[in-house]
Amino acid sequence: MKDTVSVLTLGCRVNQYESDSMCARLRSAGVRIVPFGNPADVAVVNTCTVTAESDRKSRQMIRRAAQNATHVVVTGCFAQVDPDAAAASEGVVYVCGNEGKASLADTVLAILGGAIPETPAQVDPPVGRHGVEMTLTAPMRTRSYIKIEDGCNNRCSYCLIRTARGPVRSKDPALVLEEAASLAKAGAKEVILTGIEAASYGMDFEDRKPYGHALAELIRGVQEIDGIERIGLGSLEPTVMNDVFCEAARDCPKLLPHFHLSVQSGSDPVLAAMRRRYRAETVLTAIRRMKDARPDATFSADVIVGFPGESEEQYEETEAFCRAARFLHLHIFPYSKREGTEAAAMENQVPEAVKHERAARLEAVGAGIRRELLADYVDLHRDTPVMLLVEKCVGGMCSGHSEHFVELKRISGKAGIGEIVPVLVDATDGVICTGHFAHEPLKG
């Protein structure tokens, strides 16, 4: 019987990519990957530490892993910032941070072979390039992630990710293009270029170009790869949308016209307290610039409400900002105090009840905007198809997302998972859209 390993991934797309890379290596060595919670020889928990709640869930999942696995291995951002806590749980035999992920599959294989590390916690500072150079050569899901960058140079007052991930380190563009070509050859049609701070791609290169220029060049390179039909991007800082970046978006039709922005607030005083590098008007200008380049572009955003010192007036500024930006999706987070950050020690912490009340109000605003945008979307695409990436198809009904990251469900027609097919949109309930396959293929 094959050795068995289960893997649980918490947190971001970068973590997911790193878990996928490890699983691919283990499978190539003959290991059987089983669902997390199933009996396994080794359970790997790839943790997150972005909030205090993330730490709590990481601890909980480490304990749960021990209930069904002979040995537990812990990695990721929680392991990086608090390795002793990660190693303290029963059953944990090995802990490594993000720098050790590149060789983690080999460590797991050694554990399967009976070589249990004498010292469980082996965490190096997150400053090297090993993790950046991880690769995937075969798609693991309907959309394939490519990690192009690790680390962050920002020093936001609420965040520990720089501590957990280190400074920006970018993957060589030749390696990114080689990986994308390998994924395309193996059948991937959509790739997502992602990183901890993807907008900073290339800012560590010796021939460093202005912000956003290296990412724009990379997009143009992936655009030329046969077999890749859609290129997506991970979360972006809004200031990356300068003229050079928007020109690349205009010139690269494979680039999906949906952009997720790490905005955090629409109030200038709150942005300053967060140590963000822009003002609210900077974001609106960036959105207008991209809309000029790609008129069909849609946007989503992360927003934190109830940041320390946020007044009612400042919350209302964020609400007005979101109405002006007209985000298709808002990912709203009540501020969560993260010990070890500057914000955790700030005065004027907002009461929990107020934070959650503001989050609910902004959710209602976001829902109203989405209803209006989707109603317009139906009118625009009753006769002009959108392109659906099929993520599920059961009983002649398909679902997935369009190029604008609109969720499409109950689409009548049959297609294979991972196919990209033209769809005419019939209706919306304000959250998702429905429709049917277009009878005629798109021209051109």
C-alpha cells in the first residue's frame, strides 16, 4: 500500500500554490494524497497568520490533524512567526516556515521512511529565494496559479506578513514563462499570476524598472504563450495601475478585465494610520485610468472597517468611496487586533459592536452596487456572449466565472471542466447570473 499524506491549506493563493507544488512532488514519488481528515501517515498543515483569528484556526487545525494522522508537519506563516506554538501540539514532528517549503516534500518523504527529525522546529528567516523558485508543471485545478513573487516591502501598521514572508523576492521572468508554457502544454487554459505583493514584482531586480513595469512586461510575455487563453492577477496595490500597466492591459486581450485591489479604506486619515501609500482619490484615478484602457473592466476590493481611531465620519467616507468606485465585489473585514503590530497598541480602539455594525452597513452598500452592476451586465450580454470558465457541470447545467469574474450558475449546456465557452446571460438575482451556451462561436 502507498504511503498516504493529507494536506490542509489555510490563507492565501500563494499558500495554495505552495501546497500544490509540494503535492505534485509527493505524487511523483509515489505518495497517495488523501483528503484532510482521512487517516494518513502524515498530515501537513500549511498555516496562515494574517489575523488573530487565523492563528486560532491554525492551532485548531494542527490539533485536528493529529486525530487522523500518525505524524503532523506544520508550515506556513503561523509556523514562521510562532514556531514553538506550532511545535507544542501533540503529534507534531516537524515545523518549518515559508523558507523551508521548497524542500518540505523531501522532508515528508524522509518522515514516511522513518527518519523523524530530532528537533521539530527548524525555521529559517524568510529572506532566501528557495520558495520563490518553486514551480508547477501540471495544472492542479481549473485555474492554475503561478507564484511570481514572495514577500512584501510595505510596513502596514496592522500586518505581520512582512515578518512572516520577508522582503520582496521575484521569480525570474524566464522561469515564469517556462512554467506557464509547461502548464499550457499540460492543458491549463487559465493561469493566475500571484504573489504576496504581486504589484511589486521585479522591484528587487538589478535592472529595476519603475513600479508596475516589470509586471506589465511579464503579462505581455505570458500573452504570447500558445494554449493560454486567460491570464488573471492576484490582489494588487492600486498604484500599480499606471500608464505602462494599463497599456499592457489594453494590448493583451488574454488578460482578464477584472482586478482585485487591496484598498483597505476610503478615508485618507485612516489610510495614513494604516501606513498605506496612497489616498482614496489615487484609487479612483487608477480605476478611471484602467477603465479608459479596458472599458469592460470590473473591480473588487478588500476593505477594513473599524480600524483604530476610525470615526463615524471616516467610515462614511469609506462608504461614499465604495459607491464612487462601484466595486463588483467587496471583501469586508472588521478590524482584528493582531498582537505584535503597531495598530494593536493604538489608542481609540473601536468597540466590537461598532465594527460589526459598520461591516453590515457596508455589506448592504456593496450588495446594492452589485445588484445594479449585474442588472446592467444582463442587458449587455443577452446577445453578446461572455466567456465562461467551466468549473462544474452536472446534469447538463454548468457553473463557473466569466472573464469579468461574474459568477454564472445554472448555465444550460454540456462542457468539460476547464473548458472556456461562450455564454449568453439571461437573468440575475443580484448575486449570480444565469444563462445558456451561445449557439454561434465568437468571431475573431
